[in-house]
Amino acid sequence: MRCEILLFAQLADVIGTDRLAISLPEGATVADALARVANDHEAIASVRSTLALAVNEHYCSPSRALSDGDTIALIPPVSGG
């Protein structure tokens, strides 16, 4: 199945794009998708444990099952004032 990863803030800046397309096996979870992109991009691997995760605009846990065409958002923590 195919899914799209949306990247925000510094992740998009460091990787140079705000979207990645990935292929995953049927039955894959958000954790599987995160592992795939973290393996390919050190910037994601380095903040992996701090990311908020969403699928199709709804926050979720890493154990959420994915379906073909899902959009997964990786949202890094932000600070400022």
C-alpha cells in the first residue's frame, strides 16, 4: 500500500520537502511507517520519540493500523513565545 508522510517545521526544512511517499506492506502501522522514514532520514530518527503523530488529520498512537492512501503527519515539538 502507498501512504504519504507530511513533514512540518524543522523536519521539512532539514529534509528539503514537506512530503514523502512510501510503500508499506498490508497490515502496517504508523510505527512501521515511522521506522521506514527514520531509517532513511537521520533528521527524523533523531526526534522520533518526541513527534506527535496523526493519520488523516486525527492524532493517533504508533500502533494505529494504516490503509492504502492514508496521510501520516509527523509533527515535531515547537517552542517559542
